[in-house]
Amino acid sequence: MPRSRSDQISVDDTPYYHCISRCVRRAFLCGEDALTGNSYEHRRGWIERRLLFLASVFAIDVCSYAVMSNHLHVVLHINQDKVKNWTRLEVLQRWHKLHKGTIFTQQYVRGESQRDFALSLVEASVDTFRDRLMDISWFMRELNEPIARQANLEDACTGRFWEGRFKSQALLDDAALIACMAYVDLNPVRSGISDSPERSDFTSVKKRVQAAQENQQPKALFPFVGNPRKKMPAGLPFLLQDYLELVDMTGRIIREDKKGVIDASLLPILQRLNISSDNWLCIATQFGEKTASIVGSELSIAYYCESNRRLRKPRQCGTKLLA
């Protein structure tokens, strides 16, 4: 029996989650349909624009993403500290970018005077909207529903465009996080859509490479802030240079004409996370096939299973990432 979404997503255990949405009825999200010859490449832009727009509204950061022909990968970070610091007005302004809200919330945003009962209703709405703005289910709903409506309108049809539920995986530690991010960023290379990560359109890695060429990081993506240390700022706990080098080298190896191995001694990021070269090549290319709903080290999984009262056998609770 599938576990409820509230059971699968627990910020107390980890703020990082890998989400996948797939199309039904062999529908095309993007790409070209070989049977009909119809091109849906323009839909990649729909997804990317909507995804990055939502990252500017929600207290949910986008770590990596890849838009494929009939599915979407995204690694998300729930930023609880950010949402707690939002004022009542800021919460309402953000929510109104997505929905109209209520008459009372609209009045409040316009600065109109309100009676006590109206202010009480506004306060209740703020609490509801604040919770939604850090909820991954709401994030994916706000991402998928507009795309489905646009696609159905273009296809002149009705009914489901996406599968009923998006798949989510909890990434319990740094090793699981970086493995999943690399897996997502390398999806186009592994699928033969692109010959290199930096030329993979509509992916986070291409956006990061373009920004890095100007010594910057994309404002729309969760930034890399370096290895863990005291007074750690909000961001991914890796060096950007290490990550891009790791993805680039892995992408070259998984191409059919570029067989080889990764020398872990050349990549400090693998050494720090205690991932062997063999393990890395396996998880970076087969993360989706080899992992369950919980991914992390043996210790991380054991702690998660105990705190969530789940069976402690790895195959029944989660996937051990490191040997």
C-alpha cells in the first residue's frame, strides 16, 4: 500500500527530496513524437519558466532539474528558516502571485482598514498559506496543473496529463544529495539527448555552467556554499567547482564512445563523502533503478527508520548508498 505523502516527507529528517512526474497515455511532455512527427520542444520552456517562477514564490529551493521527453526530475530543498521570517504581508503577496486569495486577504494587501473578525480570518489564511508555501505537494501541484491545462488545450483533449501522484525520494545525507543531483543533471546525456552536461538544454547544470563562466551562480537555483563548516550559510554543502568537475567527468564516461573510470583521488568531493569510484559510477547512472523512497548511508537510514517506526531492513525501508 502506498504511503501517504505526509509520511514520505518529513523535514525533521531531511529537507531534501527528489521528485519525479511522469506523463500518462504515452503523452509527450517535450521532444518529438516519432509516430506523428509533431514537435513538443517548446513545452520545455513552459516547465523551466514555471519551475523557476515557483522557486521565487515558495520557501522551496530548486537544487537541480532536468526536463525529459515524458517526465520531469527535480531535487528540492524545503527552506523552513526562510518561511518563518516572512511577515504576514509577505506571505499574502507571495500567495497572491498564484491565487486570488480571499476578499479579506486582498483588502489587507491593499492596506484597507478591517474589522476584528476580518483580521482574524486574514490571520487564519496567512497560517494556511504559510504552510502551503513550504509544502512540496503544493509546489508540485502548482507546477504540474498549469502545464497539464496548457498541454491538453494544445492537444485538443481532456483527461489526465500526469500520473496521479508524483514520486518522491527522501535524500538523507550529503552523499545521497550529490548522487541524486548528478543523476538528474546527467539524464539528457545518459538518454542520448545531449553529448555533454553543459549542452543539455533545460537542465540546472547548463544554467549553472553558464553562470559560472561569469563567476556567478544562478539566482533562481539553490547556491553552492562550500563544504560544511561553522556558521554555514544557506545553500548546498559542496564547492561548485568540485560538483561541476564531477558531473563533467561522469558525463564523459557514461557516453558510449568514452568508456573509462573515475580516479577518486582527483575528486576531493568523492573522498569527503567516502564514495568509491565504482560506487559512484553505479549510483550516478542507475540512481532511479537502484534506489527506494529513502536514500542515504546505512546509519542515516537506520536513524530514519527508527524515528518513523518503519522496518529496518534496507530493502523495506530505504536504499543504502555507500558500501
